[in-house]
Amino acid sequence: MIRQAKDLSPDQKAAIESLLERQLQASEAISIRAIEPPVLSDERKRQLAEELKSYFVEVDARRKQGCAKDAEGVIDEALRSVRPGYRSHQ
């Protein structure tokens, strides 16, 4: 479903702006799509979890040591890049 922002009701506009965490421009088009999550068996979930654990063990083995403050700074910067209003809880 695609709708023009200018054609939304005030309630629809408010709901979408709340989700986006910003105001809509009248010229914007809004696309909404519901996606059903894939159905995974418990065995497949365990297999994927094990694959992820193995992957992260390999990544950890190759990474350079850093300090916690530098790591927090990198995480804060990444969060601000996708959520401009983000503020650290420190």
C-alpha cells in the first residue's frame, strides 16, 4: 500500500510520524507492508544460533583489543547515525 502524506488523516499522519520519529513532508509517499516472519523449527533455530556463535568466536579471535570507552563511542555514533535524537545514558 502506498499513500501520499498529504492524503493521510490527522490520526494516520500522527501514527506514522510517531513511528518515524520525525514529521512527514506533504510531498512524501508512504509505503506500508506487513511481512510475516519465517517459520523456523526449533532444530533450525538451534543450528542458526550455533553458526552465529562460531562466527562471533572467529570475529573475536581476529579483532584488536580496544578500551570500553572507545567501544561505547563507536556504538553511540552508530546509534546517532540511525536515530538522530539519540542521547547516551551516561
